[in-house]
Amino acid sequence: MRSILPADAVILGSAIAQAADTPQPAPSNLTVSVYNNNLALVQDIRRMDIARGRSRIEFKDVSASIMPETVSLTAPGLGVVEQNFDYDLLTPAKMMEKAVGHDIQVVRTNPATGAETTETATVLSVNDGVVLRIGDRIEVLRADGIPTQVVFSSIPENLRAQPTLSATVSSESDGPREVNLSYLTTGLKWKADYVAMYNEKQGTMRLQGWVTLTNASGSTYRDAQVRLIAGEINLTTASNYYQPRRSTPLAGGTGDPADPTFTDYYLYRLPEPVTIAQNQTKQVAFLDMNDVATKKTYSYDVSYFESTAYVRHVDVSLAFSNRAAPLPAGVARVYIRDLDGTPKFMGEDSFDHTPAGSLLMVRFGQAFDVTVQPTVSQTSRLSKTRKRVAMSYLFRNAGGSPVTVDMTQGGLGDDGVVVHESLKGRRIDAHRLGWSVPVPAHGETTLSFTIETTG
């Protein structure tokens, strides 16, 4: 005989038992606030007609990845007695599993005559196959070419066609009212991506921002007001994971205090309701800034003292202020138009959440024409704990325009001092020095300095 279970079982008998006294309306006001770290807050407001006394209400389209311990259900004049989240989903395999020890009907069709034979069988086991007792014999459902259907008289009460949140409530009166359901769920993520189109001749940039929403929560959110929360929240069960290097703001923000911030996070509202389907990745535009004043910068950062027999290319970046708009952490992809106006991809960089008014630098690659070669000119020991180091950096520019390279030297002790320098430098912090090194077109510049430091 050929069993069509568990994939195509025919189910007869009563429909799913409706234990709730109150029917479930569709969501009337759905808001989904998505955080950066695989977490979202769902707020679902529905107008429901609730009977006086004790009854049960059901929400059949909640997230399959709901965190039941975070559920909050409130309504005027309503008390919650008990809450349950049923996630044992209705499938042919589950139906057979729940039927162990109970009777089912096995219907077989004779391929030659089309005649059907119905027998009552008791399900003995579903371990690695279905074992049945039919009369005084034991059978195993197997694929042997004979069409077979299994008929169940009813559906077990705790099986659901979709994840269902139910609550036993106590109401002081009859009548319709707004019921506010909120809960946290995993499986929803968002990230920001940026497209930076740089006009080198004008020194401006167009910056476009896109939000990418990913839904793997097991449910669909229809016509939801979507809020995106930028900021790192603390979770007691947060996983440790590797975080790549990110660019950081060069200067702190001076954003408008009227910005929609709450506590230490920033909230972005998508302009229109959005449907986020299960297993869907959706992109929505959230930022478009034109004519942003932008400067291309060259930099070379080093945290130690060494000589090299080969040259190194300096980093090239775009530096700009994000004006009054805070930028959520993301990846910026830089494009520059060539002589005929065709955009060319130059590189990409990531950066952290950036307050409004911050000066931001996006490093997108290395300069082909601008190089540097470091040399340790001299090292001497002043004492057991102090040394003197003389460094020389030869900067070359094979391009047709002069450039200025921002040089940063790390590796200093707290009491490090500059004894000599060929260009006037600056102290960045306790462990770093900085110089702005002008390099002429088709020319070169040597930066030399001597420092005394611990080591």
C-alpha cells in the first residue's frame, strides 16, 4: 500500500476547536520597532468585543519567534488571568504523532477497480514510521503503490494552524474596546547602507541611505508602522560575535535636542506603512542629502617604529559633516564620476552610529599615486626605561595635483616628548602625534622627527 502521510494526509471531521469565546479581529494598529541586534518590539492594538466575566481571547498571527515572557496585554476594565503561547503547529506528521494510542480510519483504493476499503486502526507508534494495529494484525504504513488516505475524526486541541497567543481574561463589563498587545520577538533585523556619489570637481557629495529589513521571525507583519531603533541595547543573553573595524566620527555631534531621541537611542520612522513578509528582505529609502560639502583626504596611520624596504600607499577618505541628520551605523559605498560622467565604484567603509553635526570620515581605499616609505634613522638607549628614536617618512606624489597627507604616529609612552621635528606637529592624545604633510605634484616631502619615550 502507498501511504500519502505525512505530507498529504486527508483530514476529515471537525475543524480546529475554538476554545476562545471572543473572535479575533484583524490588527487595526500595528507598530513594529526593530532594533539592531535581532530584536523587535511589536505593538498590536485591536478593537475587540469582549464579554463580561471570564473568557478567552486569541491572537493567531503573532510572531512565531515571540518571547512569551515579554508579553503585555492591556485594555480598559480587563484583567489577565492566564496567558499561553501555542507553537505546536498543525502538520500531517504532528497529527499522526498526537494520534498515538487513538483510533484513525485508513482508506485504501484498489488501483484496478477504484473500490475503496475503510478500516479502523489504532496508532501504536510513529518512531521512524507509522505502526498500526488493525484488528488482530500489526501493519506498517509504507509506499507500495496502493493509494492510501488516513482520516482523523478531529484535530487535537493544542495543535494550531499558526502560532497563537491566547489569554484568559476577566472583564468588568460587556462591549467593544481597544486591546493593546505588545511583545518582544527575535528574527527581525535591520541595517543601513549608504551610496555616496562624490563630485570631486565641486567638492560635494550626494548621500543616499537605504534600510534593509530582514524577517525570519516566522510571521508576516502587514501594513505595519515601522520604527528603526539605532543604538546598542544591553541584553543579558547577548551572543559574543566579531565586529569588524568601523570608522568613527572625527568630532562629536551637536544635534538639535528636538530630534526624536529617547534615552540614549535614536528612532527613525519609515514614512509609510510597510508589509514585512516572512522570509523577506526589503529595502526602503530613508535618507537623500544633496550637495553635501565633502573633502577628499589622505592619511597614513602607524602605531610603531620601523623601517621598510618598500613603499606603502596612503589611505584616501571622504570627510564630511552629516549636518543635522544622525546616521545609523552602516556601510557606505563610494562612487566617483569619471571624465565622461560615468560613475565608478571606488570602495566602501563602515561606521558607527553618528550623532547629528558630527564630522565623519569614510575610508574607501588607498591612493595609487601617493606613497610613503618609513625609515628608522637612529635608535639609542637613554636609560633602562627610556629610549630615543629618530624617524624619517618619505612621501611621494606621482599625481598631477598637490596633496596633504595627515600623518599619525602612535607608540608613545605617557611621558613621550618631541626633541626635533622638520614640520610643526600636534599632540593628538597621550600616545599619538600628528602632522599635516604637504606633498607637491610630481614631487616628494620628507617628514623627520626625534622623540624620547619609555620603552
